[in-house]
Amino acid sequence: MSETQLTATARSEWGFSSPDEDLRPSLAEVNSTINVPTGGHWIRRFLAFVGPGYMVSVGYMDPGNWATDLAGGSQFGYTLLTVILLSNLMAILLQSLAARLGIVTGRDLAQACRDNFSRPVNFMLWIACELAIIACDLAEVIGTAIALQLLFGIPLIGGALITALDAFLLLLLMNKGFRFLEAFIISLLIIIAVCFAVQIFAAAPPVAAVLGGFLPSREIVTNPAMLYIAIGIIGATVMPHNLYLHSSIVQTRAYERNDSGRKEAIKWATADSTIALMLALFINAAILIVAATAFHANGRTDVAEIGQAFELLSPLLGLGIASTLFAVALLASGLNSTVTATLAGQIVMEGFLRLRIPRWARRLLTRGIAIVPVVVVTAFYGERGTAQLLVFSQVILSMQLPFAVIPLVKFVSDKRKMGKFVIPMWLAVLAWIVAGIILVLNFKLLFDILFS
């Protein structure tokens, strides 16, 4: 479908009357650039959609997850595995809705918000999303700096400054094509998965205790310290900016822009993101399980910092390479998250503000905002302060979730916007329940912070 046809379709679906409304496709430079075969075996069509789900899954295993998962495992054993499972199921649902929105309407979530809300509301939503991206970027700076320190002995402040150089990584990868970018992401994800598979094997956790950790516990809500970590896990797992990202990058596939093409695209995109997020579930659970087995079981409930974990893993697991694998996976996680957060930042800025600036300039801006607090906190409070900042960044992410989740659920539940692809009533109810859980947990955390 040509851009003119796309514009006409979007104008009709979203009720535009002004001829100068900006209906340029999301990420126009790569929109509909990846071919989707119309015949042959279904595997070929599915493989054409493989990629966006893995790019989205990166945000669910970034360095921020490491801090919250390590803290949860060392302090509370396997108890918070149920939170990881719950947050992952939430992520699968919400990401499938984001993909549906992008495929059906041809609009990413930021564009959809701009098209439907007033300017003040859009400004507030944009600010909330930018804060989420900065918090995510903060985690990436800290995680990458720690990995560079652990592997090469580079001081944290130096490592944080070095991360500014990755502003050009996305530009380099995008110039080679979107499929190359996806291959780069998936390759690093494989490295992370292998590193943790080896550590899980070395840790040999008790199966019964691990399975018990996936069962809900009332203590998670009644214990303020546990709730703080639990909400940090949710904030680190369900990433607000990933909803914007997914609704955009699914449109890189050249599926037929008609009802049958969209129906098939929704099916394969949902399968892609579900499988990819199950990988994220394995990695997040693996981090917590390794922490619970190596630290909590040995009475080291104070391990909440990545540096501490690195020093203790090899001796406690009895595997000399365990600590190195841990640091390598951390570096791969930081690099991966850098790429996807940069892309999400571009989508959000273009979608809400119609502002298009060079990707390298956008990257330097957000990375610079993240580097400053890391350098200041490290200089005044050392590594412990940096670790606390990392966990706090994930709680900030959780606070931004409602600003992305509520508009998303509102749009995909609206038959006027989605037509025959509107989600069924049971799914809408489930999605609103998820949004409600996120809101309640956030209010509970704010109450505990302010009045305890």
C-alpha cells in the first residue's frame, strides 16, 4: 500500500478532518521494508515476523532487572519468583495489545495519543514517557559501567563517560538495515541466555523450592521491603516505552494492509513477542534463582549490588568462570538496551511532538541526562549509592506505567478505532484489571514511602 493510501486509510479510521494532519508512518525510513511471503509454508511467514518481539524483550532483561532480581533473590529467596511470573504475563498481554494497535491502525501509541488527546494531556504523557526513558537509560549507564569495571577494571565514572560513545551504535546498525539490527539484538540475547544457563546448571537450585516460589504469597503485599522490590521488578519488567516501541516496529513488516493481512500479522506478531518474552522470563527468573541459591541460602541476604554478586558468585557456586559469565551477560544486556531505548526515544519524540532530530543528537541528549546523576552519585556515595540509584530507577519506571497502559487499553477497546479488530470484552476486562493492579501497587508504594 502506498503512503497516500495509508494516509487516506488512517484519516478515515481516526476521524481526521484537517488536510494538514501529520499522518506520516511511524519510523517512516523503515516502515514496510521487510518482505512478508504470501505463499509457501507458514513457517516462512512466521519467520518474517520474528524480530520485533526480541527487540521488545530486551527491555525486560536490561541492567535494571538485574538489580531488582538480585536484591529480591538475596533478601527473600525464591518468594518473588511469583512477581516475575506475574509481571511477565502482564507484559505478554500488554505487548500483544501494542502490536495490535500498530498493525490495525498504522499508528504507533505516541501518534495515537497525539491524535486523540488535547495538547496539555499529550504534553503530560510525553513528559512521563521521557522520564521513563531517562530512568531506563540510567539503568543502562550504570549496568554498562559496572560491566566495564568488572571485566576491564575501568572506574565507574570512566565507564559511565564511555557509554556516551554508544550514541552512534544505533545509527551504525540502522544503516545496515532493520533486519541486521534485529540480528544484532538476537545474537546478544543468545549470549545472555547461554551465560545464565551455565550459571543455573552450576547453582543446581532445589526444584521444589523454585516451583514454590512461583506460588503467590501474602507477605509480598504486607511486607513493605518486599513490596518495594516487587514493584521494582514490575517496573523493570513491564517497560512503558516498550509499548510505544512495539506498536511502531511491527509496522516494519510489509504485510498486506487489508483485513486478512492484518489478521495474519496480529497472529504472527503476537506469537513472536510471546516466545521472546518467555526467554525474558527465563533470564529474569535465572538471575533471581542464582541470587537465592548462591546468596540467600548461604546467609548473604545483604547482596543487592551487581559488584558484590560478581565477587561472590564464583566462590559460592564453585565455578571459576561464573563471575566472568555474569559480567559478560551484563555488558551484552547494557548494549542491547541502549539500542532499543534509543529507538523508543525517537518514536516517542516524533509521535508526540512531530519533532524529528538526528538519531545521534537524540541519543547524546538522553544519554547525557542519564550520565550526569550517575557521575554525581558515584563521586559522592560510591558504588553503594549507584546500586541504590539503579533500584530506584526501576521504581520510577513502574510509576510511569499507567501513563502508557491506560491509553493503550482505551484505544484497543474502542470499536470506532479498531473496527473488527477491537479486543473482545473478556480481554478488555483483563487488560483493565492489569492496569488496575499496576495503579494499586503504585499507590501502595507511594503511601509506604511517604508515611512509613
